[in-house]
Amino acid sequence: MRHDLNNALQGTQNWISDLMWRLRWHDREQVYQALIATLHALRDCLDRDEAVYMGAQLPALLRGFYYEGWHPGQPAISRNRNSFLDRIHDGVHCDPAADPEEVARSVLGQFADRLSAAEMEEAKATTPRVLHDLWPV
């Protein structure tokens, strides 16, 4: 059990550290907020099965944050680019220094780096077409 908890903590810390590096930010709390805002925006623009697929790609602790507040019976929201990016912008408390598109690209890049090429294409295909250009090429 202790080993599982340490792995869950370490996996989440790795995602936060990686995002800090990608964004060149130094405030872990701000990076955490950006990560969670992006994961929630992503989750809420997907259909239930697609949201579950994306959640399964996350470390256990981060997966819990991803599902926090989710109502799987509700239809997908934020299926357009502007509302998706607005959700991220709101999640970082409208900080003018935080570019929601850069944050989205960085988080989706994290997914891409942790998935095989085939899994990455499947994950990209689950997202609305208007968000496809936010994924790495």
C-alpha cells in the first residue's frame, strides 16, 4: 500500500515538474492550477467513454483530481475552441501572463510524450476536431 501511495504521489509530481519545465514557470501552485484546469476542460469536452480513456492515461492521484466534480451523465460541454481555452484561462484565475493555448499545448504534449504513437493518435482522435492543432505534430 505504501509503495502504491508513493508511486501515485511521484507520478503526479512528475507531471507537475514536467509542466513547470514546459511552461518555464516557477510557481508549483500555479502550474498545478493550470494542469487541473486543462484536464477538466479536456474531460468536459469529451463524451463519457472518451473522458474515461483519457483519465486512464493519468497517474492514480492525478486521475482523482481529473474526475473531481465530474458528472458522467451530462453531455460534453466546451466542445468549441474558445470555451475550451476560456475554461483554462478561468482555472488560472485569468492571469494575463498565462496563455491558455500554451498551457493546453503543454498538457497535451505531456500526454503525447507518455503514450505510444498509436495511443497518441487515438487520444487525439477522441478530442473535438477544433482542438486537434493543440496536440503535438
